[in-house]
Amino acid sequence: MDAKNLMEILFKFQSLIAEGSLELTVGGNSCTITRDEIILNISNPEEVIRLAKALREGMESDVTKSIKSISDALKLLAEVGEELSKERKTLTVKYQGRDVVIMGFKAKPGIFDMNNIEIRDKVELIKLISNLLIAL
């Protein structure tokens, strides 16, 4: 499964929400989903990776196979941001409660020239990606 397929599944799931929101909490991590926005708050990257591994039941994902470095992760963020923007959706990623990156429709691109990506906290983003890569 690549990033585009993952986003298509997400859009189908979001289309089921007529109004209100859905909040999922696993340990210290949470995900709030509305019809047009997703807010992902990651407090413990290891728990996120453990949950992802359990959900895919041993099947190796094209997404995790392709992410070997921080530059690979940034490329994936750019692809996801583009897909979100096309669908007029927004994904906000928080790390330990702080806004780190906004992707998609509501993003205001900055100096990195990545359309549909707004990096709010560069240092925390690098910490988050590094911790996720370590946990893989």
C-alpha cells in the first residue's frame, strides 16, 4: 500500500462522517477526525509504530519500505499534502501537543518550497521523524 492508496481509504472513511467528529486514543496518542480535517497528536512514536505493525499483521507496507531517511519522509509528506489539497482536506500533526506540520488544504507553505505543507516547528518535526525511524 502506498501513500496515495492510504489517502483514498482515509477519504472514504471521512465521507462517512456527516457531522461531528470521531476521536481515537491509543495510550498517549490521539486522532480526531472530522469530515474535512484530521488532527493527529503523537506523544509516543513507539506506540504508533507498534499499533501500525499490529494492524498490518506482518505485511510489509510500501510506505515503510520506502522511508529510510528524513529526506524520504519529507518526500512522503509532500505527496500526502498534495493528495489532501486536491480533496480539500487538512491533516495537522502534533508532537507532544505542539503543532509540527499542517498538510493539505489549510497549509500555508513556507521557505522549504513544499506546496501544501506548512512546517510549524522544524526541530520537533525532525525529532518526530527520527523517533519514528528509530521505532521502525
